[in-house]
Amino acid sequence: MDEQPSIKENTMTAPRRALFVVDVQQEYFDGPLTVQHPPVEQSLANITRAMDIAADLNMPVVVVQHELPEGAPVFAVNSASWELHPDVAKRVRPEWKRATKSFGSVFAGTDVGEWLHEQGVDTIVIAGYMTNNCDIATAVEAEGRGLATEILSDATGAIHLSNEAGSASAEQLHSTLMTLLHSNFAAVADTETWIAATRNGVALPKSDLGTSAVQGLAEFGA
């Protein structure tokens, strides 16, 4: 998605946001799951920028790590791949929520949902990895919990996938999933657009399934 909607289009009451920093761990930088698109160093820079903005605005922040048992090939607890990236780790504040998970969604098997309720949060902001797994799982579950979701397209990322069902490049996955999310589950924007909306106290505009379907028919035909 190259064009971002103007924040002036939204007239809703100021959202109470919480930033989700999802699984920004070493596995995604030098392991088998290295993020391929957008380039991982670019997404990392935007993740840390979002963290800095959240800190400046006293926004609630949840820092999440995926965790599997010792000996697992990836994310084994206390292994090098499990560790947060240093640029993220050095920004973590004592008052921020820390959580570990073993499922895709940040909510599954954690107390994050209860913590958000205590903080009066109505909107989660997803930055981190991966678009094609934990990010989309979290956005889908947030809908069922009555939470609005915003996702930062350039502060997330995907990997190449190939299996018995087919193949897709990281760029294809990321682009397609951003379009899918924006059609129903989340307002999608780049980090700069999100920062402007956050500083102005407005929600990011989101499309809907009907509008996206009509526009899809107009572009591709029946």
C-alpha cells in the first residue's frame, strides 16, 4: 500500500492506545526466520521510533517475547535467538508490560488482555514480527475482544514461505496481508502517518470489507 489515508478524514474521539512491540528478537535478525520484507533494519528503525514516541507520550507499552522450551530450534528460552534485539532491550522501561507467549496471538495464554482493561486501552498498535504469523493472529483476536487495531506497515515484516500448498515471497505476503488487515481487522499506516495521528489524538482511518470488495471489483473485474 503506497498511499496512506489522511488523518484528517477521521473525526472519532481520541483513542486510548497501547503499543505492542511483538517478538523483536534476535531470531528475526540472524536465524532461520530472518525477516525479508520490508528490510529488517528498516523495520527495526521504525519499531524503535514508535517506542520512543510512546515513551514521550506516556503511552502504555507491551513488550512481548515468543518463548519455547530449552532445546527448541528457535526461540528456546534464554537462548541467543530468544533475546530481544539490543536496540529494543535498551529502551524497555520498568513501567511497561512484559509478556512471553508460546502461541501466535499476544493474547493467547497471557494476561495482556486483562492488563489492557486495567489501563483503559481501546486501541492496540502492532509493531514487530511477523506480519504473516503473530501480527495477524493478534489483530484477529483483538477484534473479538472489542479492541480497535492499528498496524504499522513499515515497522512489521514477513518471511518467504513455501510448502505443499504453494509459495509466496515475503513481499507478496506482507503486501497482501496489509491489504487484508486494512479491509477489516486493522487500520494500516506507515510509522510517520501513525505518529501524526497519535500526536493529534485521532484514530487512523480504516477501510471495510464492503468498500474493499467494491474497489477490488473495479480494479480486477468479476
